Amino acid sequence: AQKITQTQPGMFVQEKEAVTLDCTYDTSDPSYGLFWYKQPSSGEMIFLIYQGSYDQQNATEGRYSLNFQKARKSANLVISASQLGDSAMYFCAMRGPNPYSGGGADGLTFGKGTHLIIQP
Amino acid sequence: DSGVTQTPKHLITATGQRVTLRCSPRSGDLSVYWYQQSLDQGLQFLIQYYNGEERAKGNILERFSAQQFPDLHSELNLSSLELGDSALYFCASSPTQVVYNSPLHFGNGTRLTVT
């Protein structure tokens, strides 16, 4: 079964600093995808970035990058030059091809999230 | 905008009642997933439908049921509601059945409050 662990329940960061949100995962599937979602206080779940298990390079999307260390089974999210609008819950999730690996068939398995607060 | 539409946005009802949550997936997406998010349980997978058929079940209570219609919209029915059912219910959609490199796209959720 798949498992996602986010060890930082909450983080306070000064505006304009870089932020690293930790995520470790566990799976027996060789093929899988890792995802980060942002949930602001308004509640919606916003897809941020994706990393595939066979991708050689770390994914980047604007100010977001994913520090993928396959051997360590970690997929940390890095937010550069943080902004007040980055304050939100952040969820790491994974998805695999095995219908029985968790997350509901081929759905997502989520971590418990990190509450990020950006301070001015 | 994710393209996934959920209605209603808010729902307040009393214990013992029954409610229906509705979801329209993104155009072309065949899979619909329902998740429940509560403070103590986090994001819990409830059920998945693919092209009208139930694909997988998670921690869904027997009081809850769902279906996906021929036009691919889905409904989640919650009955005999209890205070503990108060939560944010998300619908998400995905284009194909087993594609691990594509994200699920979430609707804005329905916030259910049971009083």
C-alpha cells in the first residue's frame, strides 16, 4: 500500500524567504506519480506540481519546484520568494498504476498536510 | 478554475436528514472520485466511479451511496446524517482510469454542516 508522510504540521516563514515542505513516501510500485496540492483558507484544492517516478529532472512550475530524491523516497516542495498569498495548507499526494495500492483504485493517497503561514 | 463543478457550495441540515451532493466532472473526464475532509480524519477517499460503474470503495459508510449517470455527472447521497458527518466533501475527476502521471482535478467542495 502507498503511504505519504508529512512531518511538519505547521510552519512560519518570513515573506520573500524560500520554503521547503517535506514529504516522504512509501510504495512498492516502480511506477508512480507524486503531486502537491495547495488548499487556501477558502477551501479549494489547487494542483501545483507533478513528478513522475521515472523523471530524471526535478519538476518546476514557476516559483514551485520539487526536490525529488528517489533513493530516499522524498519529494519535497520548494517555494521560492514566498508571498503572503502562499499561506495555506499544502498536501503531498501520490498515485500509482496498481488499482490495489491505495487511494482508491488509481486515486490519490494524501499526506496529512502542512499549514504554511507567511509572515510580513 | 479546475473545470469540476460541485453544488451546493454550502449545506446546513439537521441530524437524521438526507442530502445529495452533485458533481460535474471536467469535460472528457471519465473517472469521478469523492473525498471527505474533516479536521480529525484529514482527506479520506470515499468512492470512485469510472464511466458509470463503481470502480473502488474506500472508507465510505453504509449510510452513504453514490452513482454516476450516463452524462458522467455524479451524486453522493448521505442519509441518516450525524453530527460527525460535518465535513468538506470534494469531488475530483480524471481523464482515464489508470494514468498515474495525471493529477486529479478537484471541485471547490461542498461544506456540509449537520446541526
